[in-house]
Amino acid sequence: MTNDDQILFRALSKGYKGAYTSIFRRYYASLLMYARRYVVDHDVAEDIIQDLFCALWLNREKLPD
């Protein structure tokens, strides 16, 4: 994890929506490619990653420093 990532995740844990957007843009494509290794259906893989990002936002206050 880079220093920029640490800053973004700290900001996310404090509820900054811009940090969430930046994390989404930075990681969505690579996470989707990772999910596609295990799930053949593209739509199902997208649903998995969307659920992951929803969980990230809902649990942002529980992120470790």
C-alpha cells in the first residue's frame, strides 16, 4: 500500500466521499479483473465488486489506522 493509499483510506474512515470516489476509481478495474478469474459471468463479477465497495463504505469507520 502506497502512502497515497494510506491517506485515502484514512480520509475514507473519516467519511470523506471524495476519498471513496478516488479509491473506487483506482481499484475497481483491477478488482473486477481479479473477480473474473473466479467468476465467469461478467455481471456477477461486477455485482461482487459493487457489494465489496458498498461494504467498504458502510464499514468505513471500522477501518484500522
